[in-house]
Amino acid sequence: MPKIVDHDERRLELVGATWRIIARQGMEGATMREIALEAGFANGALKPYFPTKDTLLEFAFSHVFNRTNRRIAEVTGGRSGLDALQAFCLEVLPLDEERINEARIVIPFWQKAVTDPGKAEIHRQSMEEWVDTIRRYLAEARNSGDVRAAVDDSLLARQLLNMLLGAQIEAALAPPGQADFGHDAQLDGYLALLRC
């Protein structure tokens, strides 16, 4: 009887292998051959799932984004305003090795998105989703009287998003093993400036 293959599980295994290689060797080391070897598959076994390295990178970006969103949903459930905003940001910030490795997946995707309109659109939609979420939390904070009324939520949301993405770049480019950049303290300082 032929073996039943769970294709979604296989894709996630390949993304996991890609993640580990990029964390160790950077994007250049993440060849299709190395990914197959890391995942324990024959080289040709990747083609049905990811015909090119670009398609794998696109899937990996989406996986990281969705994974982060699942964590955000878990920690923000039942919260609102600045409390929810802080919880949101702490899940995006690269505060541990896992989230630093996520940043190492995202940065090569950004590099490709510079010249690939499809990838640029995926990134734009993802970031707009986050900006909308940040704006919602800021509006809740303003309605509860926790944030000054004269501040533009759209401007603040983009400013905060840029801070989060910049933190990912800093962490991804740091020497191996460095995980404490003071990003949580920077976030506290930023949120303190918003409070009434």
C-alpha cells in the first residue's frame, strides 16, 4: 500500500529546513539541494511543493507572518488599547532566537520584493494589516483616555511599524548569539510618550 503523504506537513517541514539553513548560513546557503538535505528528502522531492527557491521564500514569508499573527491573537485576546498594543509589539519584536530567525527569513523576502511586484504586494498587504491593527489599538487607547487626543493614529501606526521592522533588521544583522538589543525598553519608552 502506498504511503500517504500529508502535503501541508511536508511544506512546513521544508519551511523549517529553510529557516534553519538561513539562520546558520544566510540566504546564499539556502540552496534547494541544502534544503532537501536538511529536511531529509531527495533533491527532486522539493519540486512538487516549491518549484523554485523564490516560491519557497514566498511561502516562508507567509508562514512567518501567519505564525506571528497567531501569537499576537493569543496574547491580545481580551486586551485593548495600549495594553493590547504593547502585547502586539512584543510578539513582532525580535526578543529571542526564534523571532530573530523569523527576521532572517523576512529580510531576504524584502530583498526580492524590491524587484518583484508580486512579493512587494504580499508585503504591502501584510504590513497594511498590521498598520490597521495598530491604529485600532491606538483608537481604543484614545477612547479610553490613555493617549493624547492631538496625535494622528495613522502617522503613529506607521512610525511604530517602522520601529518594529528596524528592530528586525538590527537583530538579523547582529553577530550570532546576540539577542538583547533593548527593544523592549525602547518600546516602553515609545509608549510612554503616547500616554496622557
